[in-house]
Amino acid sequence: MGLKRGIWIILGFLFAAILLITGTFAFPADRDGKRMEMKKLFPLKIGSYQSDGNDEFYDRQTTFRYMNGAAELYRSYGFKLLMVRHYVKADHPPMIVEAFDMGSSEDAFGVFSYETGDEEVGIGQGSDFGGGLLRFWKGRFFLNVYAEQEAPSTKGDVLDLGRALADFIKQEGKKPKLINFLPKEGLIERNIRYFHHHQSLNYHCFVSHQNILRLGERTHALLSTYDSQTEGKAFLLLIQYPSQTLAKEGLRSFIKAYMPESLSSKAIKTENGKWTTTQFHQKHIVVVFDASSEERGEGLIHATIKNLREGK
């Protein structure tokens, strides 16, 4: 019995260690501090809605339990902590608020920018409302607000709740600095996407199953859309690497995999009849996809590099 009891004690310690690592069983003091900060940041009562008092918290390790595969999107940025709060009101469907601490305003904007195809409703520093779901960012926070079920008052309640929540976030944040270097003419600002990993690039503009641009958590990337009445749409990718050496490696890898027959000119006409062209500048790579002509692609690249040189 003594040996068996000893084995169970050891297994108990191992189980506790696993739970500690995954963030399910024990929580460091700092994590508890972040939880209390988020609890205090958002009010328990908003208008006629009241928190049900059962806030849920998920970190980078446990967020899969709440949203399965969708967690990868938030983990591809600097996501720190998610608080899920339910607001209730008599004779109304519960309202669900998902508040993400993204660690920085740049990454809060990044998650927001991942999907902006609906109505801007003027909430926070950028918002998107459609299908009953309100998405917005402010400071280092990104929020989803929606009702558990549709009702005649749902849209108004979701927007009112969102405005109140945004007002309680006092500190505003900045968008990624890279945006300042994008040429303004023809830019569709609503379609600017900010990200770090190649999976995000492929979602908006498929390049390769492989990470041929050597993107990762230490890279900062923008994909922007340019539209012209005479030349149609083109996509400009601007990447900032941690060093010039890594930028050069990324450029060599991209050219070798994507446009090997254009080693000298760094421009190629693709199967769809459009042009892809690229250029390197210090720690940056600029790539234009789907340009109607080689000149159109080069023009966008030269304008971007001009802005980089001038530090706009």
C-alpha cells in the first residue's frame, strides 16, 4: 500500500505540474493581476445590462478551449489574455463581450485589420459591424460584442454596449509605423492588413505554402490594396525585418522560389497576365503583386522606398 500511495503522490505532482504549465490549475500572481486589471477596466453595469458575474479568462495556452482553431489567429499576434463576460437584461438575449489584451496597440489593430468587410460604425479607433457582430479596437485591446440570439433590439444594444466599453478604455494606441511609408495615391485604407506570419499573408494574398519570405514573430508586414480606374487593383506588400541581413535572406528566398527566371530585373509576368516586382531597402522588402504593367509595379515600389528614405 505504501508503494502504491507513493506512486499516486508522484502522479498527483506531475498532474499539478501539467496544469500549472497549461494555466488551468494554478495562476502566477502576475496573471491574476492582469485578470483584475481587465475586470476593473470594463464596467459591471452598462445601462440596463448587468454582468452575470461569471467572467471567463483564457491565455495563450488555454484559449483553444474557448475557440478551437480560431485561437491561432490571436496567437499569431502578441495576444496575452482573453476575458469573456456575459451581460444580461430581463427579457433580452444575453450579450457576449470578448475582450482581448493583445499586448500592444499595433497588434490590436492587426487583429482588427484581419477582417474588415462590413460597416464602420465609429466605435473605438476602428470598428466593423455586420451580421450582428461588432468588432473594434482601442489601445492594446480588441473586442467582439454580439448577442446570444437575434432580437429586434439586438443591433442597437450591441452598438450601445460597444460604445460604452470603448469609452471605458481611456488610453488610445498607435497604428503600426509602417503604414506611414505606404504611398497614399490609390490606397484603400480600409483594406490595410498588418501581420507577422506567412499564414496571414496567404489568407489575403496567396503566395506559397512555404514561408518563402521568412516571415515570423519578429517581422512586421503590411499588405495594402491600390485601386486605379485605368489600371485596376494591385497589392503592395511591405515587410520590415529585424536586420538588413535577414531582409536580404528573405529577398533571396522569395526570388529563388517565386520568380527564379528574373534574377536580374526582379520582375516577372505571372500566369494571370499581371506583374510581380520586388525591391530591397535596408531592413525592408517591398513586393507588388498583380500590377497591370511592370511600370505600375515599379512606380508603387519606388514611391514606397522614397517614403522609407525620407522617413515619412
